[in-house]
Amino acid sequence: MREDGMYEEPERENPPPLRKIDQYLPPNCPCCNITKRFTMAVLASVGFLISFGIRCNMGVAVMGMTSKVPATGRKDIDWSDDIVGVVDSSFFWGYLVTQVPGGLLASRFPAHRVFGSAITTTAILNMLLPGASRLHPVAAICVRVLQGLVEGVTYPACHGIWRNWAPPLERSRLATLALCGSYAGAVVGMPVSAWLTEGIGWPAPFYFFGMVGVTWGFFWYWLAFEKPATHPTISAREQQYIEESLGKQRFKQPTFSTTPWRAFATSMPVWAIVVANIARSWTFYLLIISQPQYFKEVFEYDIAKSGTISALPHLVMAIIVPFGGQLADYFRKNKIMSTTTVRKLFNCGGFGMEAIFLMVTAFSRDTRVAITSLTIAVGFSGFAISGFNVNHLDIAPRYASILMGISNGFGTLSGMICPIVVEEFTKNNTAEEWQVVFLVASVIHFLGIIFYGIFASGELQPWAEPPPADESEDDQSVK
């Protein structure tokens, strides 16, 4: 402590050298003096916002590109409903393939590099979609598959980032702050895509989100680092706090041969996360892909209004997700509940309320009731993100990125099947047909509650402990 009563910031031991850009633009948040770990969370959140905004582009723009142009009476692009469905789902063909490889990549290479490269690349590909769509449906499908391939690594890579940056008692808040960008992306993506489509033309949202994504890439490569020790301007106090709280977990990442695949396959806590991801992904992709169509066909909303209304549930969820993370960590930090109890309470409670209000939506025939119940349903599901979606970091922090890839891979299968089921049930787009769609989603959530409530755990699993050889190497790394 100094003579004036203020604490003096200790100096770091062996800080990394400044990069060339750091000499002109130090890697500090330009708008506020927040910690580096929260800077990482905010940047990751914006990255997910852009990524999911991009995913909304096609679902909204396709209504403009396949509508008749008043001046000519012809469609700009004459795609059948079947082709539209294939183009929509083709993203998931690539997205599914790179889930587990994405986890391995994030273990083998710096996770922040994997994450940043994925978002920047999908943004560039997004700007190619209008030209590809005009060229041929197959060209559009190829671009969408490539987008899926690169975006498939984002969730596993993000968990890989928190392996080095998130103290155990801050896992919920940091992970949920980053993940809330996914839902904020739908909030921004749907209405902005709708406004740009109606105001400028259907190619506009592809170019807009593409340019925003490339701009984000510059900020990410400027401000994001693999771990505290490689950050040139992190405070000694923050670096020490993170590294001491993580201990040996920050050393010796797994390879394919050292990953306990058999233990994954036989672990019920892992399967609990998988089942919960399937349930949440079903409703999430139902709303992302089909919600604008629901309001357009059942309540006869135009494109802009449909896109705006469709964003409301995700707006509430984007607010609830980080709040739920703060609340979950408060319960854990103050030892009000065990980690297992917190995960089960938040997940099952969120899913339960979502399932109930999805049933209300199914039977509603009034616009206001449908919008309100759907918004409440999705809002409550935001608490579940502090359950299953950060649970990987509890049970196996060493393998968190790989487990996220596995669970998100199953969730992606859910997202691929959902549009097919919706298409099958809504041949005539009547209210009765959409009632079945929402009832199916509700039942899936109730099944997720039962499975997760029985088998989930918040404790480190025995197979997740580093083997003795790794421990000795870790000790040497510390020295």
C-alpha cells in the first residue's frame, strides 16, 4: 500500500512483448476499463451476435427473393418450396460435420484463433450468397455448406477459450455473457434483415452482416488472446487471480488419442447434457427458421412486421441468459446450493416453464396471446443456459470444448430434423397444423426435463482427471 492509502498494482513477471499494433493501439477496451476476461466475453458475445444474425438472413431474405416483383410480376429468383427447404437446411450439413473436430481443433490450436477465424470466414462467405443464389441453387447450397463447416467450430472453440480464462466460480457468468450473443443475434438479425429486404432489396442483409463480421474480426484479433499469460497489458492482479483459481487445468490439453471417448459414451452426465441440448436446439431452430413463416401465414403479417415480432422472444432471452449466469454463480459462490443443484434447478425450471408456455402458444388463436406466451416461453429457457450449456466446464474442464462439440452436434441434428417435421406438419399453413408443431416442441422439453433431472451432475467426473503422466508434466510447466 502506498503512503496515500491506495493499493499499488504489482508488476508482472516476464510479460510478453508488445506486438507492432500494440505500440500504436494498446489492446485495451476503447470504451471502458473492464477486466480482460470480461473483454473476451463481450467480444465473443458480439461474435455470436453476428454469426446468428447471419443465420437469420436466408430465412427472411428468401421471402423477398421468391416473391413477385410488382414492376415485372415475376419472381427475382424462382425457387420452389422444396429448393428453399434444401438451401435452408444445407447450412446444417456442414455445421454438423465440424462440431467434434472443432473441439479437437480448439484443444490443439489457440481456441481464440479458431473462434475468430470462423466468424470472419462466415462473414466473407455471406457476401458471396446473393451472387451464388442468382447463379444456381447448387451454388447457394455450396456456400451455405461452407458457412456451416466454419461456424460449426464456434461453440466448441468458445468453451476452449473459457478453459484458460474463466475462474471456476465465474464460469456461468462469463460463458452465458458470451452465449447471450447467440440470442441477441436473432433479435438483431430478424428485424434488420426484414427492414433491409423491404427497404433496399433481399441481397442487402447478406452484404450488411458480412461487412460487420469482417469489421468485428479486426477488433477480435486486436483485443483477444489465448490466455492471461500471453496478454501484454493484463494486470498482474487479474492474471494471478485467474491462473491461481484454475491451477493445473490450464496445462496439457488433450489430443485425439488421450481423449477418453469410451468414458464420454458411457457417462450419464454427458448424455444428460446431450439430451438437454437436443431439446433446446429443437425450439431454438424452430423459431429461427420457421417463426417468421408462422406469423406470416397464421396471422398474415408482412415480412417486416413478421421479422420484428419474431425477434421479441429472443430479446427477452438475450437479457435473461446473462442474468441467469450471474444468479447461478451467486448461489454457488455463497454456497447456497451445490453446483449440481444449481444446474438442475436452472435447466429443469427453465425448460418446464418453456414447455408450459409452448402449449399455451399451441392453443392460442389471438395474436397478442401467441406473441406473449411465446416470448415468456423463450425467456424462461434463458435460465436453462446456466444449466446444460455451461455444464461441460463443471464435469470435465479439460475436455469442455470436445464435449461441447459432441452435445452441439446432437443439437444440430435436432435443428436439421425440425424444419423437415415443420414442413410435413404445415402443408396448408393452418392454425391447427401449427398447433401440432408447438405441442411437439413442448413434449420434447418435458422429456428433456426428466432425463436431465435424473442424470445431470455438476461434479468433476473421475475420467476427467488428468492421468498421472500429465500431472507430472503440469508440475514441470508450473516451474
